[in-house]
Amino acid sequence: MDDVSRGLFEQNGLLLLNIGILGPHYMTQLITRGISKVLSKSGKSLPNEIWTMILKFAHEGMSDKWYEGTNNDFCFVKAELVSASPENMLIRCFRHAFDSPTDELVDDVLVDEGSVYGFERYLASTTPSTAKTLDIELPELQLLSGPDTTFDIILDTTSTAPYLYASLSVPDIIATINHGNCWVCREERFICPGCTGGIAQQFDVFMGCGVGLSCPLCMGTNFSQRHKSFLESNYWSKAPEDEAEDMLYVIEDRLAELGYAGVTVQDEAWKGRE
Ligand SMILES: [Zn+2]
Ligand SMILES: [Zn+2]
């Protein structure tokens, strides 16, 4: 997934909004812009040094990378451009949710390669015409109403917006909204592709036993298939050391990007068969 400041988002696409850090970001924007006349109910404004203290406090646990911060709370939104000037644009985000829980969606719908790609196509364009082209039965996507369902965001040309993300993939959804829960690898992030009882075949990552293959669901189907090519070509003889090390870095980067930096990469994932 990419944060929205680095590119445009599709009108009908679904975005991920990290509302866990949105408040402090928004406050900072208002205050650094000097347009904050945030008054108490009795009409008093706070001196700037108090604001600085409040913001410092609010920023603890925040990071430019979502997975390094501590206040993560993601939801689906659709965004609408409200106004734009050369310096900034105002985007209004409307909270959406599928009418069945995300874990049920992941467990029941995302069962093979085709359903993963189908769901990702829908994330990119949630129109009825896209839905019609899918072979999968998706729960309905609904616009939510009530408190905390509409969020205004100011994006400017100089700072990034590490709380609003577009170009979503299934691994992004699992890592954020589904809290890392994955029915394929049971949160291990790796599988033995020869021992899954048919699951590996559904994602076209079936191969010999004794290797540690990146999970085709939570690490990405494409990523897993490329990893499989590496493991297959080095199955009967060991991979050259530098190639193996490159593979290790690629896997570590992928784990970090998805917020799984704490997971250790087993030797069988990069050195080859045990
Ligand atoms: Zn998994
Ligand atoms: Zn095995």
C-alpha cells in the first residue's frame, strides 16, 4: 500500500485510514498553519507552549511508518476531494465496512489465488460493474453513519500523510484490519508447501517439502510465487551464498513492511532445504 500523498487515489477505490494517529496529525496541521483558534467552551485559548506540550505527548507512539507506531487503528474509507489549492487539498473520508467481520471475509472468501486477485480488483474499484466481473461472493460494502464516520484531512504538498493509504492488497488488509490473523499459516508467515493438505495448490505454490515458503495469503500470492521459484531452482543444490542472502533481505523487508519485523526468517526460507 502507498500513502496517498505520494500519488492520487482512484475515485471508487477503498482506502485504509489509520484513525489511531489521525487526531494528533490533524491537530499539528492546524497549529503549524496558525489557523488554530481552538477555544475552550468558555472562549479561552491555550498558550502555544501548552499546545507544544500536548502535541509532544500526542506524538509519542507515532511514526512515519505505521508499523513502527503504537496507536494503530485502521478502518476502510472512501475519499472525496472537497477542495484543492496549489499548496494543499482537503479530502473528506467516509467510513465503510463490509457487512460481515473481516476475519470471516478472510477465512471464507479468500481461499485461493483467484479470490485474492478478485478481492484486490474490488478494493481498487468498488463499483457494481467490478463486482459483477468477480467469481467470488463478497459481503456487501456499506457506508457507515453516526459518530466518527467522517474525517476531514488536509494533505499538503510538502508533508506525507502516513495515515491514509491507497493501492491496497490482501496482505495489507490482513496486517492492519485483520490484526495479522491468517488462516493459511496461522500467523507463522511461512509454510511448508509440501505439507498443506492442498492449500498450497490453491495458490499455485505447491512444491517439495523441507523448505520455508512465504505464506501465499498474508505475505502475498505473487511474493510467495516468486519465493517458490527461488526455492525450486535451488532445491537439489544449494543457492550461491550471495543469492541466498539477497533472498533473506527481500523476505526481511517484506516482513517489516507488513509490520511483522519480529518474525525470524527460518534458514529453510533462504538457505534452502534443510
Ligand atoms: Zn499467512
Ligand atoms: Zn513439508
